[in-house]
Amino acid sequence: MSTGLVDPTPISKKNRGGRPLNSIWEDIEQGEGIGSGKFSASCKFCSCEWKRDEISRLEEHLANHCEKAPPEIIRKYMTKIMERQDKANKKRKINESGQQNIDEYHDYAEIPSSRITRINCALIKFFVACGISFRIVEHPFFVNFIKELNGGYEPPTREVLAGQLLERELAHVNSKIRSEINKENNLTLGILINVIVLINPF
């Protein structure tokens, strides 16, 4: 697995009044330096290794893909991903009376960033739920269709769709599932009762 790691001060050196060390290095083993501020890395919980990768991808690995990460680590990085997503997206425009700005619902050439976020979210759900190949998002006919709906919306590339947008939605779904599971009690008992009813309904 290889892409492009940008990060900080080597973990072996103390941070003397500079930028604080990224907390990812508490759960990812920092390897040898491979350039200015860049390092190889390996997961402390599984055998996954990276020659170069971005911090966000390491966080996504711990939140969604590491099968051996403890629950508290998974929740920690799910939260980080959700917080990063929230910071990247501007809040919906609200006027002084508390009503949403009319720009949110009209097809102006320049679309508010909050609406673009909602469109992207709906787009990735559509592709995944319908089993559509991500490369279709760059097909000229599909792009033309989107432009006919609203010329101000620029569809993401297939790399962004299959990477950043998919990871965000995956983190969101996993977070909701874990939240619902944490609210439930006696899940094993409930499953057992359902099995008994299916086997012997009368």
C-alpha cells in the first residue's frame, strides 16, 4: 500500500515549542524518515504498512479497516474523521430570523458549499447502493446530465468519489451503527428468540 505521508517532527525528538505531534503516532508506528518531515509507518494493531501515506488515510485505516483495533481506538478515529468533515464543510447559511437562506434551494449557477456537500453525500449513496461503477461519474453523458440539472455543480472525479467521499460516508455509517448498538440491550438474546420463532413459529 503506498501513497503520500505528510507529517511532523520525528517521534523520537521532543517538541520544543513548535507544532504539537500528531496523535496518530500514538497508534501508528513511525518508521524511518524518507524525506523532509515524511516517514514510513506501520499499524500497531495489524500487519498493515505504508511506505508513504497521508495522515487522513492512516486515520481512516484505524476507523474503518483495521480488524484488530480496539473499540476505543475505532471510536477515537471515527470522531476525528467526522470532526474533520464538519470543519471542511461550511455551516448552512441561516438568516437573522433563523430561516434557511433561499440560495440553499434554488439552482443558481454558484451553489453554496453546504449544498454541494449534500449533493456529494447523495451521489456516493446512489453509486454504492445501486452498485454502479465509480468510473461512470466521469462519463461524458453522466457529466452532461448533471450539468443539465445544475450547471454550477462540478461532479467529483472517480478518485475523490471512491476515496474521500466513500471514506466519509463509511465513517458516518459506522458511527451511526455503533451508536445504535450501544443503545441496545440483550442483542444476543433477541437474536436467539428470533431464531427460535423462525424454527418453531407455533
